[in-house]
Amino acid sequence: MGDVVYDIPEWIMELAARYGIEPYEIMQVLSGPRPRLPRKAVGAGGLTVLMIIGRTSSGARLRCLCEHSGSSTTKLSEACP
């Protein structure tokens, strides 16, 4: 299985910045060495997403919602504490 490529839209980065979340912190949760808790979630309109709950290197909790958008690309649809 190859590496996952994350597509993080600019508006997600702007929203995360309002919470004080830096781009590198999102990537620490999505692909860093710390344990993660992946869970299937269903959003508005029945959209199935993957919710990944984890901690940054500094220990801050972060929840990321991801949608599969291609063979090896995953689109980030939310990142918040």
C-alpha cells in the first residue's frame, strides 16, 4: 500500500488558523508517529467520512475529517480541536 496524499483546501487552512491550528500540526495527526484513532463517521446528507482523532507532537488534541477523493488522494474536510 502506497503513501496517502492529502488534499487540504485553502478554506480548511483558514478555518484551522482561526482555531490556532498550524498546517504542520494537521499533518502530524494525519501521518505522524503518534497513535491515532480512526473512526467511520456520517456527515450531513449521509456523506461517509473517516474521522481521525489524534494528538500533535506538543500533545494538543485534533480531529480531522477526511473524504476519499481518488485512488490515493484523501481530501481533508475539517480540522478542529
